[in-house]
Amino acid sequence: MSAAANKKLMQDIFAAAANPDPAARDRALFAASLAEDAKWVVTGQYSWSRTFSGKEAILGDLHGYVRSRLRDRTRTVAHRFIADGDVVVVEAKGDNVTPEGVHYDNDYCLVFRLDDGKIKEIREYCDSILTERALGPFPQAPVRAAT
């Protein structure tokens, strides 16, 4: 796919998932666009830093745990998309609250690598101190959620 097509796919994914109404947020396009062998790399040197390998680990372990730590369905609003070949960089901001009432409004730089319309790799850069303050440390054992 072209850089423009990759950028459009990522814009569509973020638009569907950013609805202000939690009940209307739709992650189906993201899940459908995620390659079975995709990797999500959480960068840095804190408890969340690791590589989630495979669609099941990304949706179940990473996203499942994040969902368990938030009051409503997750919301991340993108405000910039930069595409070059098979890479799309997305700057975004979270708009979330934990069950304890702590705001989790992290700033993200997400680097997506796509291959033939499928997301193969995601590199996440964010405020690690905010992540651990709002969501706590990532558990040692995976917390699997239904995908």
C-alpha cells in the first residue's frame, strides 16, 4: 500500500476509536488491521517496557490490562499523522480516567509499520511516570482479557 493509503487506514482506525461516547467507540478496524504476528514495543525502562508479540498478546495482555484499569473504554485522540512508505507516525493524547478517578491523559508518539494493509509493528513512546502513577506497574504475570 502507498504511504497515503497507510495514513488513511490509521486515520480511520483512530477516528473510530476516539468517539466521545464510550459506547460508540469502535476498535474493530484496529483489531482487523492487526497482523497475527504483530509486535507492540513499549519503549523505556519501566515496568510496562516490553514487547507484546502476536495479536492475541496485544489485544488480550496489553489492551486487556489497560481496559481493566480504566473507567470507560479507552480513548486516544490523534492530532497528527505523518506517513513515509510503510511507516505512519501518530501523535495522540489519551482521554481516560481510572476507577479511582485519576486522569490518565498520556501523550503518545506511536510509530506503526504496516505491510499490505496490516499493522506489523507498533512502537509506543509516552510519559512512563504518568503511566505508572495512574495505572500502576504492569503485572509480572499476564492478565488475559477476552478479545
